[in-house]
Amino acid sequence: MQRRGATLRFSPWLLLAVSSLLRGAAADGLVNEEVKRTVDLSTHLAKISAEILLVNQGGSPVQSFTLALEPELGPHLAYVGASVKGEEEEDESLELKETAVHGRSGTFFQVQLSSALAAGGKLRVKVETVLSHVLRPFPTHITQAERQLVVFQGNHYLYSPYPTRSQSTRVRLASKTVESYTKLGNPNKNEEVIEYGPFKDVAPFSQDTMKIHYENNAPFLTISSITRTIEVSHWGNIAVEETIDLRHTGAYLKGPFSRYDYQRQSDSGISSVKSFKTILPASAQDVYYRDEIGNISTSHLQVLEDSVEVEVRPRFPLFGGWKTHYIIGYNLPSYEYLYTLGDQYALKMRLIDHVYDDQVIDHMTVKVILPEGARNVHLDTPYTIDRSPDQLHYTYLDTFGRPVLVATKNNLVEQHIQDMVVHYTFNKILMLQEPLLVVGAFYILFFTVIIYVRLDFSITKDPAAEVRMKVASITEQVLTLVNKRLGLYRQMDEVVNRYKQSRDTGALNSGRKTLEAEHRTLTNDIAALQARLKAEGSDLAEKVGEIQKLDGQVKELVNQSCQESERLVAGKVKKETYITSEKTLASKRQELISRIDSLLDAL
């Protein structure tokens, strides 16, 4: 195998400079004894994992080693992680810190080992890298009936500052249709898999272009921007809302779109996206999915044991270059995510959540709205983010605003779905603020109404209006007293009926005496009100006087009825004669009461 640069000749000074750089990179004596790389190109992401058997051939223990990424792939790096591969226990994650290698271009990370690697020791390390927007559609424009082809350009070798003794690479594609691929080392192709190597004795920082042109109809979905708003309430609820701008970054649609062909032919628009599944927390409730037009009813929701699955179906299928905008939100119970100890609170939630499988987010903004009065706010994140200046958010019954934490980050993938922790202090007495504001608002409202109805805000007094108000008040009292007096006659009828049954003359006289006393008092009160109406010059005084005369006639008829009952009980009159007389008296009394009611209606 002939490696790049093997036949070139250099000046002695240049050879000395290069050798010094190589010694600087490998000064710790580390060697990649064996490397097994897997390049997964089955989606719109390039997922590269490498198992490295690291050997310390130096004379002293090593506490860290360096990972490197090609200069061409550095801008596409979304995630990189390293772990020590255990035989029985789970893999142990290692801490990475970005660094630089003097005289070398590319992206470099220093990986800190949990324990020093002794001289002559071996360590099996697993490195995972995810690259976004590294697969280029070629051709860039396709018709609705065509399939999508993409090109991947990478490196046949592991880009490393250490020499590699043996290396093999396995590439997994999205389909077995491959237009072309590089043939370094006579690779073996079997269905969707291409195997390169093994390559022996690879020098540090070796590069040889790997280029594969193949069919890939996976959903090339990219979230251009997402704003995730988390509003915390100490009354038991956490509201989450995500505003998402989504676009299809695959090959652009060339020509018109035929809805008829799209629905009739199963392979029409095979690279388009009809729907995708968003996974929400298991306790999510009150889920909504809408856009600028309104609620999108084509979505479906399924509640599972450990999650809530939402099938997000846009109003139209997404082809290359097409985009959509939507909002999805839900509520969560705060007791599952909010922890407290005295006045100390900790909110533990995902910084970003699952939107669709193999998601790519170009730009993310997270806003955490804390309760009003939260102080000493501190944010812990699993990876580096950019903090923007804190803001204030005003909602119902807020006075000085709720603190809002704002954080942003670019180029995120599924590996970034991790928990953040927001620490803050909150005085529990402030929870009474909103109820007291409501009580105070109603108190002020009622007090204002009381003041308003009792004060006269007119500039000049209107004597006629005052007279009308007084007359109306007196008339209301007259109506009440007259109705009460008419009620006494009904009570007198009941006394007489009881007398006819019991023949108790004492009870009759006692009841009649009591009712006559009340009647006399009411009549005098009505007469006094009549005098007041007359003093105010109201014509209603005459009608009240007429009511008084009619009432006197009614009283006379009631007395006659009582006397006839006494005569009946004493046996001085026959029952037939009494019944006839009683009907006559009742008819006359009803006529007088009707006339009184007519006069009352006229008041």
C-alpha cells in the first residue's frame, strides 16, 4: 500500500521540522494498536464509531490522550464522546476538553482518563462521533418520481496524532444501490455494507479521501430553529411549549408536484416526509399541535407506558427545500421534576427533547420561566451552552416580573438529549401574593361601588329629581304596607274557619282583637305616608286616600262575615242562608280588593 506523500522529497530543514512535530504529538508514547471503525451512513447523519486499543509504549504513565478530527469535517461536528469499554461493567464515560496541536489543522480534544495508563499498559477506548450536513445530495435537484442520491466524503484512515498498527473500516449504507465508491485496499462490498482494510502501520495524521455516491431516501429533516419554553409554577404545573421551524434539506424538488401520483404510486416522492413521531414524557397531558392557521387535526396521539407518542403530520408532505412551522405544547406535573429543600429548589428537566428520530437542530433557544420572586438562579448543563442575558416575563397577577433564563446552542443531535438542573431560592410566603392580589382587587372593586352609589357627583342639585326620588321611596313603602294589610284579612278568614270548627268564642275574640290592632297600626302608617305625599305635592296622595276608603269597606265586609259566622254557630241562622250570605259578602270583598290592586298598579 502506497500512502500519500511517500514519493515526495523534502529539504533537511523541512524534514527536521516535521519530525519535531511528530515527536511532539506522540511524545507520550501512545500507539493505536488496533482500530475498528464503523461509519453509519444509513440516515442523513454520519455516525462514526471507533474501538481503539490504546497502548502506552512510553516510559511513564499517561493521564490523557488526544482525539483528532479532519479539518474538512470539523465544521460538521455535532457530537463527540469517548468511553472506556468495560468487559462486564458498563462503559465509563470520559471527560473531553477541546485543545489544539501546534502546527496541525483540525479539531482536537484532550480526553482525561479516570486513572493513569501505566507504561506498557493497554486500554480499549470507544469513540463516537456524529456529523451533520455532511451528506450532499447529488444531483441537487430531482423530480417527484426520482430517487435521492447523496455523496459522502471522509477519510479512509482514523485521523489520529498517534501511529496506528492495524485498522479496518466498515461502512453501512442506506441501500445496496451504490453509484461509485473509492477502491483503496480492494474493499469488499456486500449488500449495504462496504468493508475497507485492514490497513497496517498508518502514520499519524494520515488522510486519504473516501468518497461514496449512493442512494439514500431517509428523511433529510433539519430543525432550522427551535424555541423551547419551560414555565414553572409552584401551584403544581410545568408548561412546555416548543416552536419549531422545520425544513427538508435533501435534493430539491424539480418540476411540479402531483398530488394524484403521490397518493396513487407508493414510490412517488419516496424521499419526501409525510409524518414523523415526537416522543413526549409519560406524564404529558393537554397536548396541542398547531400552526398559524390553527389546530392541525391530522395528528395522532398514543399514550404508552413510558412515554406519550405524537404522530406529527404536517398539512402537506415535505420535499427537498420545503419547510414548515408549527407549535407543540403540553403540561407536566411539577412534583416529577421540581425538588425542594426549605427555600432551595432544583428543576431537573431535559434541555432538549426528542422531536424525531435522528434529529438535527441547527439552532436551539431554551427559555426557563421561573416563579416571580425566584433568586440566586444557577444553571447546570451537561455540555457547554451559550447564556444570553436574563429576561423578565409578565403574566397574570405578576407585579415585578418572572425571571427568565435564556440559553442557546447550535448543531445538536439526539446525543444532546440530556438533563439540565436549574437551582434557585424562593420564599414560600410569596405564594400568598397572587391570592392576596385577587382578594385585594375584589375588595377595592366592592369598596369603589359602595362609594359610588352613595355619593352625589352632580355639579348642581335637581330639586325635581330629589322630589321624584322621595315620592318613589314613599310609594314603595305604601305598597308594602297595603299588601301587608290585605294579608291580615286572609289571617282573619283562618281565625273564623277555626272558630266554626272549634266553636271557641274566646279564641275568636282574641284573634280578632290582635288583627284589629295590627290593622289599626298599618292604617295609621299609611295615613302618615299619605300626608307626606300630599306635602310633596304628589297626585299619588289622592289615590292613596281612595285605597284607604276601599280598605274601610273591605274591613266592614270582613266584620259582617265574622258576625254571620257567630250567628251560624249560635244557631240563629240556617246553614243554607249562611252560605248564600257568605257568597255575597265574598263577591263584594273580591271586587273591592281588585279595585285596590288596580290602584296599587297605578302608583
